[in-house]
Amino acid sequence: MIRLDRDDGLWIATIDRPEKANSLTARMLEELCDIADDAQTGARALILTGAGKVFSAGADLEAAKAGLAVSPLWERLSGAIARHPGLTICALNGTVAGGAMGMTLACDLRISVPGAKVFYPVMKLGFLPQPSDAKRLVALVGPARAKMILMAGQKIPVEEAQAWGLIDRLVEGDVLAEARALTADTVGAGPEHARAIKGLIV
């Protein structure tokens, strides 16, 4: 239920469980972790996207009740994405929610189709967000807006999220094609050159 397409130095990981709003099981989360780990040396750029009309609803409900909601796999995944030496892009084909926000926040760029929403209902559900998620969210939108999402439980339209700095570009049309275009320079460059430029930024 995780598809991986390799195109030269570009890897595209697609969450492919649209009948369940791309909610993640433990196995799917492990697959994403392995892809993100392997991409450190195998990919010059990594794109994350989803099938259907939702990027991901986060943890599968039954899996969450069984402990997935507090699994260290979420932190492993976001950490691997954040450490990637090339360009990482989250191409939101729709709404992102819950634990799936972690991989979204860890990417270098977040682009989205219009009409989607971002939300992270940890207060309502009684879970803590992953520590890195909260820090990355604050770095992007500031503490007050982070509280709007994490404490007030607000579902933020991507149009508003773009004004906050959480979404970098709204894409009318093929969001994956736009993500591919954004990776072109990095994929075409030498990996050490890309690593050096990224090192100057982060």
C-alpha cells in the first residue's frame, strides 16, 4: 500500500490506500521509514504524495488503538526525511491529518491542491504530538498558530496555511507534476553540491 517509483535520482513514495483515506498501518509506516532511510544515499530528491483525494488521515483507527499512535516509527520517519541531503517535497493531493503531519512538516517544501485542510487533533484524541512535530510546526508558523492547530484543534484550509508559511505553493492541476518540476535542478546536480547548498540553509 506504499508505492515507490524511482526515476533516476528522483524517488516518489505514494501512500496508496484511498479507500481508507490513506490511513497508515504499522506495516505501511515501516515501509515509509525504510524508504526514507534508503533515500539518504539512493535518491537526490524525494517526493511524498497520496492516491485519491486525501494525502493521509494519519494512523489507521484500529492500529492507533493498538499503540501505533504513540509508536517511535513516526519520529523515525520524520527524522529520516529531515536528514535527507537533497530536496524533499510533500505533494499534498488533499487533506493531511494526525500523525501524517509529521512527514509533511519534515519535508523541505509543502505544496498542495486547493481546498485541502491541515489538522492535528492530538488534544481531542488524548495523544501527544511527536516532539519534533511540535518544534517544526512552531518554526514554520510561530507558537500562537501552532497552538491553534495543536491545542484549539483547528482545521486550517491550505489557503490560510499558505499565508502562515505552512504551505509553500498552491497548485491548480497536477500537484505531482509540479513537485517533479521543483526537483529538477537538484536531481540534475551532483549530490555533494546539493548537500553543500542545503547545508548552508539548515
